[in-house]
Amino acid sequence: MDYFSILVVDDEVDFLDTIVKRFQKRNIDTVGVTSGEKALEAMKERLFDVVLLDIKMPGGMDGIEALREMKKLQPLTEVILLTGHGSVETSIEGMKLGAFDYLLKPVKLEDILAKVGEAFEKKNAHEEKIRKAKIKELIRYPSRAFDIDQLKDED
Amino acid sequence: MESPSIEKEHLFSSFQKRIMFLTLTVSIAPLIILGITVYAQFAKYSRITAESQIRYMAQSQAESMDLFFRKQTAILNAMARTHSFDQMVDETFLSQVFDVINYRSGALIDIGVIDVTGMHRAYVGPYDLKDKNYSGQPWFDEVMSKGVFISDVFMGFRNFPHFIIAVRRSEGKHAWILRASIDQEKIEGIVKSAQVGRSGDAFLLNRDGIYQTNPRFEGPVLSKSDIDPRSFGGRMTLVEMTDEKNRPFLYAGSRLNENKWILIVKQAPEEMISGIFEVQIFEIIIITISALAILLTAFFTTRMSIRQLLQADEKASMFQAELLQMDKLAALGKLAAGVAHEINNPLAVILQQTGWIEDLLDEEDVRGSPNFEELQKAAEKIEHHVERARKVVHNMLGYARKMEPRMEDVDINQVLSQTIAFIENYSKTKNIRIDTHLYDSLPVIAGDQSKLQQVFLNLITNSIDAVGENGIIEIISWVDNDHIFVKITDNGPGFDEDVRKKLFDPFYTTKKAGEGTGLGLWVTYNIIDNMGGAIHPESQKGEGAAFTVDIPIIPPATK
């Protein structure tokens, strides 16, 4: 599996700690935080490929609000929503706001990993598309050549 | 305490009585008032008419009488003035005069000439009255002084009722009298023509109240009448009096013969206004018929309205019961959603913790532990039961992942076929045959295929579980009036009314503990309800059960 990074956001500490440990045991670069605000701070520090976001967190910023801010900070990062049954409608709203998909708790780690894998592939494909579009643009407009080095660095 | 239905019936019956009473009062009272008014007016005008009629009769008869007297007096006057005393005392000549007069009028019985001394000097007639002296008679002086005299009716020497007319002739220094007797029947004839109807009477009275003509009902001519002539003071007087039998009568009296006689016309008022009784009867008939018609109309219309009210009331009660049921299900749904969230979060933690245990068990030094397999099995068991709990919660929310109905083109027959194919192996193992009679040209509708699949799967699985082993399940589809119907019938044990009422309640199950969650039909109900449809269960205990799913047709074009 490719190297990728995950940010897990959940106020249920027992769940959060365990899932972070299990991801890390599988050599996945994982960061866990317990609130939307902390998640946004973490995202200001560094890039993540995928965010696992619990949609229903009592107090503070709710999942949908956090999602909106995350998409502003890192538009290419895919967000997978985690939800209990009470908030399926909210999850659908989240999908409309650009979330990749949602998972219903309780969910096995294998299912989470599969979904994360899909999200990662989508992110890669998306980035690939943008890169190709930029190359095309460079061929058409050589004056914008200064971007090429930047693109090369990302590879 | 009375049961509500009896109470309601009582309420409606008193309501009906009140409406009837009001309708009758409001409609019949004016009818009666109108009847009375019309009757009173009619009676008033009838009375006026009757009075003027009787007045007119008395008047015209009196005029006829006056005319008769004037005519007789004029003839006698003419004879006396055109002939001398010497001519008239010649009885042969007088006889000729008598014949001439009687030839014209025929009213005279006899005629005579009386000299100034009162001596009857000449006489023509059937009696022997010549040489009788009248100087002592009161009328002699009157005729000598006034010139004309008409007597009352009397018997006289002749012994039958008659009256006399006498005129005076002054010839030079001496005067003489021409006197004639007139048959009383002549005036009787004139008076009798006013005796009309069954009770009408007409007669002449003199100033002493003696009958001058024969009345129709009372005592003969020349007898004394009960009527007081003084009651008839004026020229024409109308009086209402009772007769000896105490019946009311109208009397119209007209004075004649120099006020000596009164012509009286008598009539029972009710006879004259007999029309009033016809009006009375006619009115009573009309009012009775109208009242009866109003009564019947009021009765039937109130009965009809009450029946409609009862029906509406019944419908309202049914609707209310349905609403209550819906409310109950909605409340339970909310509760279930809350519970689901609260359960799912700890389940998620348990699942992850178990997963972590399994992760750790994977490490080599643990693998060597003698309890390794037991630990691994325990972790698997925990996962299995978390999965079981998760399923319960998922079911409870009606497959929450697809909560939002997706609109796609759905062929119900195809959904049924797929569902049956999916479940066929299961039914075969239990030796249950599934027969299908699907209507060929069911329209394609806009709907959520997977949800409909879930509905049919739940219903068919329930049927299979109800039958148990060795049975038949029949599935029919048809279209009726913008609705598609799917009926699933089994020959299982069926259910009774009590069970039917609770069928769609969540967590209600007739299956053994651990076999059913009691959520299948609840979820099914909610899916169909969301589509605007309905499920009709029907069964008799011991005679199988049938569920008819009613799905409104939403054409794909409008999705």
C-alpha cells in the first residue's frame, strides 16, 4: 500500500485512541484529535490525504462546520464522515458539501481501511488530473513555465 | 356510566327532537296565524256583505210595497176625481168602475161609496154591506181629515184578513169617500218574495207588533209578534236579535204606510255567510296537509342529517385512531434513532478494542501462549455479537444508509421476481412452493427499488416463517385506478384481531426469542407509508394470512 496520512477526529477518546493505535500498527501516518477546532489546527500545520471525521460531537464546532473549514484549508484532502444512525441526514448533507462518503458506526477497521483506500485513490486521481491540466496549460502558455519546478517537487 | 355510543345516540336523538320542534314551531305557527287572519278578514267582509244584502232586500221590498199602495191609492183617487157623487152612487155605474179598476189590478175585493154622514150609499162586492154606517169607525174621521187612508189588516164583517184604502172627494160643499177592500194576499205575495234560504223570513208588522202578513215560521196573520216594533225606529234599521229558540238572527226593518207598518226581513247570519264555513274547512284542510308535509319533511331531513353527522363522526373517530397510530409510530421512530446513536457509539468502541486485542494477539510472543486460541475465539465472539447488535440497530432504523428514498424506474414485477429468486432456495429447503400470478403490463413507476425489495423480502420471509414447512405462498400483482397492488397470501396459521392491531408496532414479534427482532413489518410499514401507499393485512385465525401492498403509481416522467 502507498504511504498515506490520516487525520482522525472523534470526541470518543476510547475509540480515537484505539483506532489511532491500530492505524499506526499498520504503519499508517495517523494523527488523532478530539474536536473540530483541534483538527483545523492540525491541518494548518501539515497536509493529510484523508480525514476521518465524526459528524456528531457534543459542544464546540460540529462536524459539518469542521468539514466546510477543512475543505477551505485543504481542498484536495478527502473527508470520510463517521456517524451513528441518528445523523444519516447530516451525513448526506456532508456528501453534498464534498465529503467522500460516510461510514456507519460501529464499523470494522478493514471496512474503514477499504474506504480510506478508495478515498486515497480518488485523491491521487484528482491530483493527477490537475497536474496533467497544468502541463497542458504550460504547453499552450509557455510563459507560465515557472510552475513546472513546483510540480516536479511534488512528485 | 353509559357507554359513549349510547350517550352519543341519546345526544343525537335529543338533537333531532329539538330540530323537529324548532322547525315545526317556526313553520307551522305562521301558517296558523295566517289562517286565522285570513279567516277573520273573510268573516268580517262576509258579515258586511250579509248585512248589506239583507238591508238591500228590506229596502227593495219596502219600495215595492210603497209602489203597490201608491198605485192603488192613485187609481181610487183618479176614479173619485173623474166621477161625481151622483154617478158613483148608481150601483150599476159603480160596478162598471169596479170592473175597470180590477181589470187592471185585480186587487180589489169590493168597492163602496160613503157619504158625509158615514152611510154606505153604494156597494159593489160579494157581501151585503150597503147602508151600513161607518161614522163611528176611527178611520172615517181620519180619511175625512187627511183625504187618504190605508187601514191595518183586519177581519171585519167579512171574516177574512183584508185591508181597506179609502180616498175623499170634495165636491162643492160636501165630501164623499170612495173605499175599496184589498185582499191581504196581494201584499202577502210581495212580502213572501223576500223569504229566502232555509231560515229567511219576511213579514209586515203594524205599530202594535201585530202580523199584517203570514210570517214563514211564526204565528198567523193578526197574531201578536214577539218583536218590539220600537226597535225599528228609523226609516231603515238593522238589528241583531235572538229568536225564541235563542238562535241569532239579523233583522232589517223598513218603515212604510206612513210609518204605520214595518217590513221586516229576517235571516240567520250563518246562512248568509255560509261561504265562511267552506273557507274554514278549506283552510283546516290546507293547514293540516301543510303541517303534515312540514312534519314529514322535517322528520326525514333531520334523520338524514343526523345519519350524515353520525357517519362523519364515525369517520372522524377512525381518522383519529389512525392519527394516534401514526403518532405512536413516529414517536417510536424518534426514540429508536436516539437509542441507535447511543448504542452505536459504545459498540464502535467495543469493536475497535476487540480489533486492537486481535491486533496484539497477532504478535509473535503472544501466539505461543497456551490460551492464544481461546483469546482469539473470545475476540471473534465479541465481534460476532457486536455485529448482531449492530444489525438490530440497523433494522430499527430501516436500513438507515438508504434513508433518503432514491427515485429510479422500478418494474414491480421485476422486483418481485428478483426477490423470489433470492429467497427460493430458502423456501425450497422448507418445501414451500411460491406461486406467482403477475399482471403482465404493470406500469413502470418512479420509486426506490432496494426499498421495495426490502418490503417484499420482509413480507415473503414472514410468510415462509409463518407457514413453517410444507405450504404454498401465492403472490399476485394487479393495477387498479392509479395504484399497483401486490397481494402475498400464505396458508399458514394466520393471526387474530389482537395480533393484527399490533402487527406494525416496532419490536412486536410472534417468533421465538432470538429469531425475530420485531422490526421487519415496522420498517416495511414505514417504507410503504413514505411512498404514500398502504399495507392491508387480513387473516382469520387458522386460515392463513394475506398482506396487500397498495403502491400509488408515480409515473417516471414526474420523478
